[in-house]
Amino acid sequence: MALSAQARAADIWVRDVVVSRRDLSVALMDGRTIIVPPSWYPAQRSEWEPAGAGCGMHWQQIDEDLSTEGLLLGNPAPLGSESWRALLADAG
């Protein structure tokens, strides 16, 4: 089910992001918090900036973007994404 433009504009703007060993926590402007396992986005770091008119996050160091819509839908990073490539490079 697609999110409406109104929901996208008002409900899923990012207020804050906290990355820990235990989880990736995204606080939304409407008061909800999305918490996902860090293994979904293995190379994410704390230095993020708003993206997608506030409905997403961008990590400049690894050139990775996440959308709140994708998080709400439960979509982990694709296996070929920069997150996974960075993790594999660190392990090798």
C-alpha cells in the first residue's frame, strides 16, 4: 500500500537518527520511532543528514540513502548496496 502525499509530507519526516550496536533508531516528526536491527544497514554511521525533503536520511561518508517509507515497509538494504559492500571490504 503506497503512502499518500499528505502522509509523506506530515508524518514521516525524520527528526533524529541514533545508531548503536543494538539498533538503528529513527525518530519521526509525528512522534513515532522506527527501530530496526543494524544488520539491515551494516555500514551506517551516526553522521547523517536529511534527504528526500526530510523523508529520508543520507550518509555522506558511504554515499548511502534510506527512506522512512522503506523503513516503515520493513525493507532492509539490498545485498548489493553500498552498506553491504563496505561491510564486506572491512571484513576482507
